[in-house]
Amino acid sequence: MQPLRLSALAAIVMVSSLAMSQEDDSYRVDVDLMQLTFSDMLTFGMVDGSGIPPDVVPQRRRNQSAKLYILGREAQSRGERGDAAKLYRMAAERDPSNAAAWEELGDLQFQIGRHHLAVDAWSKALLTDEHEQLLMKCGMLESELGLVGRAAEHLLRRRLLLDEALPVDQETVVQDVTLRRCLRRLGNVDLVRSLDLEIDSLLREMASRSICTPEAGKRWMQMVQDLFLGGDPGAARAASASRLLHGSLAGQYGPWIAANLKTRYILLDAVLGGDGRAAIDLLEHLEELGMLRGLPPDWRKQTTLATALYEAGVDYSSLGNQDAANQLLAEVLVHDPTHILARNNLGYAAIERGSITPAMVDMIDAALADARRTGAESLPQVLDTVAWLRYMQGHLVSDDHASGAIELLQEAIGLLEEPDPVIFDHLGDALWLAGRHEEAVDAWMESLRRLNDPAFKENMFRNLDMLQGMIWQFPVVESSELYDREYGGLLRRLVEKLTAVEQGGTPPVAERILFIR
């Protein structure tokens, strides 16, 4: 086996040997840089600062405020949130320095979805009682609301408050990632770069200390999800990679952690437009450790590198990253040149982008021969690819030399209980070019009928939901987006073709491509 190539992964997890000393491989943002950044933000009016604490009110009003606060807590414990909110507000009005009343009011506003009112109440609480948990939840919510200046202020104040007592935990990572995103939007390059290094260091430190228990694995996966849902898929990808590269995978649940985080990494890299090379490195790394597993439901079973690469290629393709999918499928053939679907999918992708070479033609034909010889379940899929190749070659009708596109497509349809609408569309195009126009219209109509059948769409959405929820176990896009990517273009093409025929014109069938010699 060739030496492991980790250059692509290193770029993603941002490992920087220059930033880490040999004696101590941890990195923390310099406190002076944070203070300077905060001062600059105040100077240029990017943040408001901590504000002016409220005036001290007479003891009688403080006592009234405390009583109203207690009544509010009692109302809240009875589930009377509306009354509780009124009492908290009255308590805060009687004594604006009653931080507990402001914070509880903010919590209630958050629970009922009034998020802007929540951060306003929390901000008033911070004028009196600046504690790190309140700064955290206020800054995180402000970031979600797009209030990047206020979010940066509160998260930076929290970071300065913790100073040398910065915990090495998931909450700190989430805080740093959110602060980095806000500062990036505000244009602060220097602190963003330092946060890059600190986040990477924190992830590596956490990974190196991690244990392989279900609880620890779930916490790490939750962090990945929180980072993704918080709007930073790049940080989620880095967290997935860091745990796999720097943490232990020993013990009963190591393979479970490996399967889940490997899948999350691949999905995140796909949506981020990764080129697939880092995913190949990661899979090779897991294979060397003896921890290469398939998709999460199959975490107990070892798999081959070729199978894992193929599954990853399919995932990249499903998420619209076909270039990376091709990279992975080509790597499959390095390890298993006989892989039928890898050859098929590479060939179909080449046809779609119009770059067919004689070697690619030979590969597609060989995939069909092997699929027939082995009785592969994928035979209908391979038949469709070869038929589409014959269409592009202008070989529509069978002759003494080879089967034509029409016969191959009809064979594929006959083998399937529920043929895919794409196959009927291909058949329609082939029939039209062969001069069998009525049959072509029938094929297009059948494709359209299937797409418009509520049962077909319902079944497809159920399958896509199952793919993300039960197989990937990490939803990264809406199922409707996956469906539209698969069938949206087909629906538009069918409507265009059938409309043209109805109006007495020539339908826009797929253009044949020029072959590369």
C-alpha cells in the first residue's frame, strides 16, 4: 500500500506546525489581540460596548421588584408563561438592575419565539450581571438573528472574561466558530486567523482526550450537527476529521464512531464542494487503522476500500458534486478494476458532460458484459447507460453487430418492476430519432405520468427521507432539493418536448455528442 497522503486533509483541518511549539502543541488566541480588537470595534462604532449600568433605586422598589420576580417564578412553575412574563417585566421596571428578572424574561421570550425581544432582555441583564453563560446564549442567538456586531461583542466579552480559564470543550468550540463567523463578516482578518488556529487546536486536544463510549460519541456527533446547523459546515467537517485523525477508535464502539463521523465528513465535504481527494485520504487512513466501515447502519461490519469509495462517490453525486464523485469512482477502479457500477457511473457521467473517449466506450461495454455474465442486480442501470451511449453514437436500432439503443432500453424497462422515468425519457428520444414518433410520444407521456403520480413522488420522498435519516443519519439538505436535482430537469425537458409536438414542432431531444479520439 502506498504511504498515506494527508495533504488534502491537513488543509481542511488547518494543522499548522508553525503555530504550535514543540513543547506544547496547544494554541490560544493572544488576549492582547482580543482586547485590541474589542477596542477597535468600539472606536469605529461596530459595537455599542457594555452600556451604562442602571441607576440604583430605593430599597423599597428593590423589595417590590424581588417580590414580583418570585411571583413570576411561581407563575412560570404553574405553566402560566404569559402571566410570568408580565410579572418579570414589572419586576424589571421596578428595579432595572434586577438581572434575574431580565434574564428570565428573555428566556421566556426565547421559548415563545420572540427572539429579538429575548436578546434585548438578556442585554439589559448583562448591564448588571455579566456572567459567561448569559453572554454565550445572548451572543449565539444574536448571531442567528444576523446581529453580527452585537454577537461579536458579547462573544468576545465572554472570551475575555474566561481568559486563561478557557475550557477545552464543545461549548468553547461552538463559541469560537460563531465568533469567527461574525468577525469575518465584520472584516477582522487578524483575529479570524488566530481563531482558525485556536479552533483547530481545541478540536485536536479534545480528540486526543476522547474516549470511545456511546455517550462520548454522541456528544461529538452533536457538536458536528450544532456547527452545521449553526451555519458553518466547514467547521463541522473539520470537527469530523479531527476526531477521526487525532482520537482513539479503540474498543467496542470505535467502529460505530468511525462509521458515523466518516459519513458526516463525506456529506459535508460534498456540500462544501470538496474535490474528493481529502475523502480518499481519510478512507485510506481508516483502512490502515482497521476501522473502515460502510454507512452507519453497517458499522459492525468491515468493508473494502473499493466499496467505501464507491459509497462515498454515490453520496457526492447525490448531493450534486459530480466532479468529486468522478474522482472517487476513478479511485474505486484503482482498487477494483472490475467494479461494475463504478465503471457504469463514470461512463454515464462522461456521456452527460460530453467527453467520451474510446477507452470510456470500452469501459462501458465491459461493464455491461460483466453485468450480464454475473447476473448483477444493477443490469437495468447498466443497460440504460449503454443504451444512452448507443444513442450518442447514432446506433438506435439493433443490427448484426450490436444491440441498438431502443432494444437495450426496452430490455431495461422489462427487467424493472417500477422503471425510472429517466429510462422512458431516453427511450422517447431514441424512438423519435428513429422516426417512430407516436411511440416516442407514448414513452414521454409514460415518463411524465410517473412523475405526476402522487404515489411515485410520495415513495421517492419517503426513500430520500430514509436515506438521510436512517442510512446517512445526518440530514444535510431538504429531501425536496434531492428530488428536484434528480427529476426537476427531467420534468422541464418532458414538458418542452411534449409541448413542441403538440404545437407541430420538433421536440428538443438530447443532442448527440462528438467523440474524443
